[in-house]
Amino acid sequence: MLSKTVPLGRGPGSGRRKRAFGCCAAAMGCGLLLIGCSHSAAPPKAAAAPTDKQAAAALNAQADTDAKLVSAVGSSATSQPIQVKFRIRNRPTLGVPLEILVSVTPVQDVQINRIQGSFLTDSGLKLQSERSFEQDDLREAVQRTVTVVPQQPGVLDLNATFTLELGDRSVSCSYAIPVIVSDNS
């Protein structure tokens, strides 16, 4: 009597086994993912004094603000003495004022004696806030809220130019802040 050898995975019922194995593997993977998501890797922290809690809350608020900011697009490929980031507070809508938070931070170890900033919009945006500002002795982030009103749909730019006095020289930096406005209809 000759026995017929069937290659592994090609016999009767092998399709069902493969599907069952695939479903089982997927279920195990999801279970491991859920277990991994439900446990914190950090050990529990001891209770802090009220002043420590306030300091931690302020630090967390600053980190949260920084995490929600997006880098503006610089016109120069070389490194700049400032970092410009922004946050658009609401979804841009035609005809509705839109607040844009602009944050200018000096890079580490750069002494900026004076900063002059100006904002200019594309033809599809109408500027409602101050067009320019000045500040002496920039040591930490300076934030400005710029209000624009979208006049047409499309990708529109809020352009920001900063002139910096760095000791015996001046540097100008230009950045674009894109505002994507969809058609309301």
C-alpha cells in the first residue's frame, strides 16, 4: 500500500487552519496592544508640595503650548538666530476673523538687543491686528496674536519679517505661515 504524502499546508482543511491561525494571531496581537496601552511605563510619583504642583503645572502648560505650535517656513536655508512657530486657534472660515499665535524664540546663546517684527498678508487675507511690533532685549519667547480674516479659499500666507540687532550687526529673517481656507459651501 502506497501512502500519498501531502505537502504541509496543502491537505484537506488546511485553508480553515490558516484562517483560524490568522484570526488567533490577530486577536493575540490586539490583546497585547491593549495591555501595553493600559499600563504606564513610568513608576508612580510621590505627592509633591503645593508649590511643586504649581511649578509642575506651569511647566506642563508651557510644554503643552510648545507641543501645539508648528514651525513657520523660513526663507533662508542657513540657520537663523531665532525660531518662529505658530498655532492657528480655529479652523479658517471665509469672512470669519482668525487668531494666529506667533511665537519668536531666540536660539540658545544668542543675545538679541532688539527685535522689530512686521506682518504682511497675501491678497486673500485681511489683517485686522497691529502690523508691526518692537521689543528690546529678547531673551525668551515673545508671543503675538495676529488676527486675519480669510477673503478667499486656498492656501494663503501670513508673512512675517523680523529684523534683529545682534551687537554690531543686523539680521533680517522672513517666514511664511500658511493658512488653508476651504470653501464654506
